[in-house]
Amino acid sequence: SYRIVGAKSMQQWTKHLRSTAHLDRSSPTPGSLLLRLLRLAFLGRLSAATLKRGLASAHMGLAAQKQLIQGFTKLVDAIRSKGMFSQPPPGTLADMTIAYLKTKVDGSDRVGYRARAILRSTEKVFLTLFVVKERGAYRIRASSWIAGEMGIEALARARRGDLAGARRWLDWARDTSDAPMSPYSGSTFEHLWERRVKQGRKRIRIAAALLAISSKQHRKTATKILLRALARRPDREVRIQILRALQSTYSAQGRFADAARVYGKLWRMSHRARRLLLGYVVALISARKLRKALRVARRYHKRYPTRWQGGVALAMVASARGKLREAARHYDSVLGENAGRAIASNNRAWLELFLRPFDAKRALKLARRAVNLNGSSTASLDTLGNIQAEMGKLQAARETLNRTISALGWIKPREHLWYLYGRIAEQLGLLPEARASYLRVPRPKSPDPTSAYKLARRRLRSMPSPSPARPAPARANSR
């Protein structure tokens, strides 16, 4: 191990491990603050109370602190699951992991710091924290997986007139990835912000709001900023990204009518964009504007009959209207297209759970194809697991369930997962556990004939009613 991290002797390796002892005390630098949090996570001591006692910035909300803890917990669990070590004590495992890392810090007390933990062997960034100096001590302000807090910090600096500091924080946020080619996909922030370009105050506020809107805590503030910017009629590129951010936010808030209205504006700006069609149709379906959704899908399919998006859109509308056989026919017409096979295969396999008779062989083939085409999609894994459970392949269903949970990480479980839990438990004869899982499947915010909620209610109706608990016999009075 000491050779892997670059130490030439066991003495150097031991000295390096001993150098981490100061991490249990106060952190004098941004780099050691990062390593201290990693060590606390290994020891199981990283909590909201720990962050409150001088580790987190006073401006960091409770939701962001929770995300930070979850992110470190996920990271530690991933390291433990790799089996690189023979599971030594947590403190030793923490020291061994830290020995594989080196820290790189850039910034200043005035602007803030970016502290990165880099793997010594590959020079790849392992973990990034953003730190500010408050009341003479360094405090965590954000991490690479809490983009909303970085947007809020940039907004605060722009409000104080510190445009250079705001640009630095937005540059750090932008360093994580490159913008996609299509203006209708990927991060809205990444499309508008270019690294190391001297942008003006208006562009800084818009870009920071696009980051902040991803945080529930700051969504209201960011939405107001974007709506004001939209009222000033910005150029086409900025308008597209603002509208995309707003429709995503409205959908997350359950404001489907507003989301459909915003999507309509995007659609009128560029109705030829293939990526817009399915999102627009889904927004209209969620807002229960089924006639308009059908009209949009038919016009697109008639104008571009060779594009698979039109067939999938027609299938989605038919499914929402309860015409499941018609939806199946539209999906079948798309299954021959290479580009559309993943989404069509997944949706067609899920639809089979609602059709009678249940074609198990075809459903399993389609679900496996969807996973092979897009194995990282939790939706495809959900579908495959439910098909396997319906067929009685419980071992395979449990393995797929574990894959889905691993892919989700700390994200809130999808409704399909609770149904899958219940289906496996029911077939194992664990009826109370199955009933409890079915009851946890949430009702969809808008009516959906093919929701997991409908499947769960069907199973609850078919299960025997739970027998009422018998009252305990009265004890005889000893007096």
C-alpha cells in the first residue's frame, strides 16, 4: 500500500498516517477541513449537530447540510463495498483512504476556497468542497453535489458588488462538466455560463439563479429572479434556458398547468426540436389537457412520420386516456427504430403488467432489452424487477431491486420500488409486509391509468382482509 501512494519506505508510510492525527482537532486550513469531514464520515460521527458546531457556514441551510451528510455517507459506503481492504477498524480505514489522497486548494480569504481531494494514483478529482472564512475560521459553504448553495453564494456576492467573487464561484460550478450540444438538454446553467469570461451583473444573476433553482430551500428566490429576467425579453439563448428551468421547477412543485404553459412557449419557439415533443406531451397529460396533447402528437407524427418521437407521444396520450391496447400498438410500431427502442421497450414492457392476458415472455424480453440499451436508467431496472416478480422469478427480482437501490443512491425511492417490495413479499407469503409496502405506494399527483399505485390497489383488493386482533383475556382479580 505504501508503494501505491508514492512512499518509498514503510517509515514514510507510517509518518504519513501519523500526519492525519490533527484531523480530529480544529481544522486550520480548507484542505484539512475536507479530510476531517471524510474521517468523521468513516467514524460515523458526521451529523447535523457536528456540522453546527463550527464546521458548516452559518448561511448553509439544514437541507444542504443533510445533502452534504448523505453525500459523504454514500461515498464511504461505496469505498467499503469495493472490498479494497479487509474491513479494518473505521479509524484505520479512514487513515488508509486519506493516504491515497492529496489535497489541492485554490482561492483566497476574500473570495473563498475550492478544496479538492485528488487520487494520487490517477490524478482524478475524488471530492470537492467549497469553503469560506467566517469569524476567523474556515467553514463549509457547499460541495460538488450541492449546486444550489453555490448559486446562492454567487447571488449574495453580486448583491454586495463583489462581481469578481461571484464569477469565481460560477466558474467553479461550471468546471464540473461541459455543456451538451443541444440547447434543449443538459444543465441550463452550463449552457449560459462560460468559464473565465467577464460576464456582466445581469448574466451573473441569471446564471446563479439557474443554479439556485435546483434547491428547494432557494427555489422561490431563484424563480422570482428568472421571471424578472424573462420579462425584460432577453435574447433567444437565454430565454430558452430560463423557460426550461421554470418548467422543470413547476413540474417538481406539481404546478402542471404552469409547466404546460411554459412548455408551450418553448414549443412555439422551436417546434422542430425532437427533445421538446415528449416533454411537452407529458406536461399536457399531467395538466389533464389530453385533447391538446393528442392534437400536438398527431400533428408532429403527420409532419415527421419517420421520427420515433411521434409514435411514442401518441402511445403516451393513448395510455393516459386509458386506451392501453391502442398504446401498445403505437409502441410496437416504434420498436423497430434503433433510437427509440430503449424508451419504447421499457414503456411497452411496463404496459404489459396492465394487459390481460399477461404475456410474460414478451414482457421479459422487452424489459431486458431496455436495460441492455440503457442499463443506468432506474426506470428500466424498475420495470425489469416488476416483470420478474410478476413471473415468480424472486431471486432475479431481488437482484434487480438491489441494482436499482444502488443506482438511486440516497435519492428518494421511486413509487415502483414500494410495489416491487410488496410483490416479492406477497409471493414469499409475508402478507403483512406486502400490505404495508403496497400502502406506501403514493397516489400520483394527476390520474394515471398505468401507475404503480393502480397496481398496488389491485393487489390489495385481491389479498385477504387482515384478521382483527383478538382482545387479550381479562385477568382475574386476585383480591
